[in-house]
Amino acid sequence: MRADGLFIAVAVDDGVVDDAATAAKLAEVCPVDIFGDAGGRVELVEQNLDECVLCRLCLDAVGDVVQVIKLYDDGAEL
């Protein structure tokens, strides 16, 4: 699953999209509500993507199943 904003794209490994623990953790740690928990399923809140402050909390919480991609930097990953 991937969603693109103007400056940032976020990708979540399809293998964990339906994992309730991952959905809850991502929704809990993101300070700008990019991630939601839709009944145990990871949800990307597209209108919040460009609010990303590059804090890495999502990456620290769930590891390499999430990618934050800086579209303004030729697709460099955070």
C-alpha cells in the first residue's frame, strides 16, 4: 500500500496492512496522524501525508515494513 502527497510518499508492506498490532502501533506513534487504525487495518490518511515532520517514530516502531519517501529529494528514503 502506498499513498503520495506533494512532498512525501508513505509505503506500507502489503504483508502487514491487515495486522491489527501494526495498525494500532502506527496510529499511536504518529504525531501528525498519517496512519490510522481502520478496524485493525493500517490506513494512510492522505490529507495528512505532507504534514510529516520526518521524526522516524513510525520507522522505529515497526521497522522496515514502512517507507517514508521524500519526493522532493529524488525519491530518497528517510
